[in-house]
Amino acid sequence: MNKRSITNADFAGKTVLVRVDFNVPKRGEVISDDSRIRAALPTLCLLSNGGAKVVICSHFGRPAGQVVEQMRMQPIRKRLSEILNRPVLDAGGPNGTQPAKIVSQLGAGDFALLENLRFEPGEEENDKNFSKHLASLADLFVNDAFGAAHRAHASTTGVAKHIPAYAGLLMEREITVLGRSLESSTDATVAIIGGAKVADKIQVLHHLSKKVDTILIGGGMVAAFYVAQNNQGGATVVTETDLLAAEDVLNANGAKVILPSDVLTASEFSKSSPASIWESNNVPNDELILDIGPRSSKKYAQVISLAKRIIWNGPMGVFEWPAFANGSIAVANAVAANNKATSVVGGGSTAEIIGSLNLGDKITHVSTGGGASLEFLEGKTLPGVAALIDATG
């Protein structure tokens, strides 16, 4: 998937509209994790240092086409300015006449940030007029928002129809690394898939079963797999959809599927509920499966240690609660410890685990895309990627 890169564009002296994904976690007015902002820095600095006038745009939250004061971009603009150590102008908008006035004041290397794109209903509707409005602000368009690439919105696909479009450095890396992780190889490839429901991950499980050697299962979906093997799934409600999906994965002629041999459970879904350990064939009907067990954690770590390629999407349990975080921590440490393997981590929760343990520098690639990385692993075409022109030569 070779897309036209901003590294091959002539942008000196030109105005460049850059779509980034600054949908960062925030507590009050304080950004609790600025990794998505930092991930866009290579592209932003390349453009600025090369003499471009840089107009940045992003969504934040889900305001549904309305102006929501708590979802304004001001705290993000302030944090970006601190990281860049230079001013980032408030371009206003995202629609109306204000953005064009601010953009006209930019000099070579300057930055401006538009207001939350999703304050404008035309953004999520991929409205032609809003797309033209965004395109009118710049000479070139750069999409560096892999995290929003699975959305066909005005700022991810629409604007690319009106001005020359390029992949940013982050977008390029995401496409390249995720793509290579799925290429056929004789190497031992292990996929670690967690999450609450099998139905949510069934497409990625199907796609990966043809691409990898082994799949390790964790998270709430374990219950459905147990029931599919005629064991008890505990108190977790296993829908017919999830059960059929689990049976489908187990009966598929593909990768070896490994389930946890023991699990941690609790009598109720509560942070303070005490944890109990049960064998896979003996989970009580009134207990909820909230993590893989200690023996399974060791087994998974052993499998991971032998892998040449690792793909991880989804936690092993309710990692936000210390009593049920050990499975995810064990897997994260095992992935980080295997320095001979190419490791790719996708999904917001999974990336959060890696970040909380400060293991990011020991992972080959931590994807900035949650839903986007999942759909990519499912083999789907992402609209924001498809909108970029293929490279030639």
C-alpha cells in the first residue's frame, strides 16, 4: 500500500492543511496523555522547517455537529504550543470566514489550529461544501490522522478531492508497519486478541487466522469460547451471536487458537470485588471472568517469547482495576522482552497498557489508531487511506 508521501512534495512557501488525530484523553482542562500530539510532531516539524504555512485540523470528542464548550481545542492548542515551543494561532471556525483571515496572516513555518472539526455537522456527513471550505484554506492536504482513517469524513476523504493530497509521516509508518505485520512469512507469528465480545473481533480473528500461526485469546470473550467447548462461561451473558462466532473461529482451518487454562473471576463487576482463580472447565455460573489466570499468563508469555512477529489488540482483562490487570501486564512485559520479534500493538486500551508500563520504546510500533487499526487488521480498506493517491515509480 504505497501512498504518495509528503516527503516527495514541494511545500516550501505553500499553505498546507494537515489532518491530525488530537482526540486525546483529558481530565477537566488537563490533557492526561499527549502521545497522539507528539506522534504528529515529525510531520508538523518537517513542514514548518521546510517553509510551509501549517494549518492543523482535528476532531475532539463527539459533539455531534454542535458547539460543546468542554470540547473546544484550546487546551490542545496550548499543549501543542508548549511542545513545539512556539505559538500556535487559534484559527477559529472550523467553518465561516475567520479561518481564512487567520491563515492569511501566517508566515513561512507558522502554525494555526482550527476549532473542533466536529462542531460543524458537515464534517461527519462528508459534506461537499465543507470539504471545499477546508480545501480553500490551503494549497496541499496532508492526512496524518491514521486514528480517523476508517471514517469517510470531510477532513479525511472529502478535502482530498479538491487539492493535492499526501500521506504524512505517521500515516505512512502506520500503513507500512501494520501492512508488513500481515504479510505472509515463514516466521512464527502470534496474534494476541482480547476484548469483551467475540462478535466485535470476529472479522479480525477470521482475517488473522489465515495470516498468523497462533492466536492467544483473552478478555471477556473467553466466556464465549469456553461455552463453545461445552464448558461453563461463568455469569457472563454469552449471546448466540458470540457463541456462533467463537465456534466459527475454533472450527476454522487456520491458526492454532489457545485459550486460558485458568481465569480470574469476581462475583460482581466491581473494582473492590475480590478475585478468585478457577480452572477453565470449572468456572462457577455466578462468577464473572475478568482476567486470564496466573498459569495462563505464564503460558502466554512462553508462546510470545518464541514469536518472530507479534500482533496485539485488546487487553486480557479489566486492566484498569489492579486485581484484574496482571494478565495484561504479563503479556505486555513478554511482548516487550522479546527484542528479536517485530511487535505491533493496536487499539487504544492496548496502547494505554504499554504506556502505563513505560514500555513504548521496547515495542516496534504502537499504533495511534483504535478502530482504524482494528479495521486494518480485518483486511478492510480505510477511506482515509484510499483517498490518498498511490505513489508512482
